[in-house]
Amino acid sequence: MDARVAAWWEALLAGEGGEAHPIYGERISARVAGEKLEISGEVDRRKDRDDLIAQARACIGNGVQEVDASRLKVAERHEQTGLLDQTLVAAFPDRATADLARKSVLEHARVKPKREEVVDRSGMGKLPDLLPAAFLDDARARIERGDALLILRVDETDAFKLRGLLDEDARSTWTIATPPQVAARG
């Protein structure tokens, strides 16, 4: 288990709850009631639910005898995945910051991009392969100003969440989303 996640569970068991879960954030909550660890809230995927329950079960024996996850739900998704891709571009002051943002955002969102690149002056030649022509001038201008661009191609159903994370959590200085395109097959 990740050290931050383990520390979160330890704090909860010690009665110091109140912090958001390091991966699932405010969407879930957990509390100890007697010898029962109760988890509630909503996660995006069944795998996320299974992972969270496994984390909770690792607490058994530390004052906890059982885990109740009956109020932990998997979000209903009505949109169909795999049809459209969307490219997100976020600007950061340098390559190191862009790499850190990439790692943090992808870990938090639990999304596997179809393509991910950090582009700075040394990689400007890659831009035509990564972005539609209508976005190239703006992207080049950002790089010429000294920024490094984090470029992520993801399933369109994940793009909204990722864009919010890039804007708010990673604090990009500029973020755009290209129009969705038919997903590449193969």
C-alpha cells in the first residue's frame, strides 16, 4: 500500500480522521464505529471500490474486526467509453514541474492516457503529431515564452475530470482541451 494511503488509514484508526483520502478525495468517507470500519461514498470504477475495500481490510486486527462497505457505490456511467479521444494541453513553468503535474494528476485521476508527452523547446518538432493544426500556434507561443507543455490524449469521458485537476490541483498556467475526435482503433 502506498505510504500516503497507509498514513491516512492509520490516522483514521487513531481517531484523527477528517482529511480527504489521498487518492479518492472527498468522494469517500470512512469511520470507525465500535469494531467496525464503515466506508461510504462513490468511486468511478469497480476496481476502485475493490482497491478501497482491500485497503480497509488491511486495517483488520488494529482495533477493527470487520469492514462495512455497503454504502460504498460505483458511479453509474451513462456515456460510452472508447468512442472519442480528447487531447488536453497544460502549460507549466518548466519540464520538471510538468513531469510532476503529469505524475500527480494521473495518479489522482486513475486514468491511463492513450498518449502523454511533456514538450519544451527541445521537443517542439513533435507538436504537429500531438495537436490539431488549429492549436499549434498557441502551443508554440507558450513554449517560446519558456513554458513546458503537458499533452495528454485520453478517452473523452475522462477529459473533464482531468482538465479540472490540471487547472485546480496542478495549477497549470494555461489549459486547453481540443475538440473530441474519433478514437483510433487498434
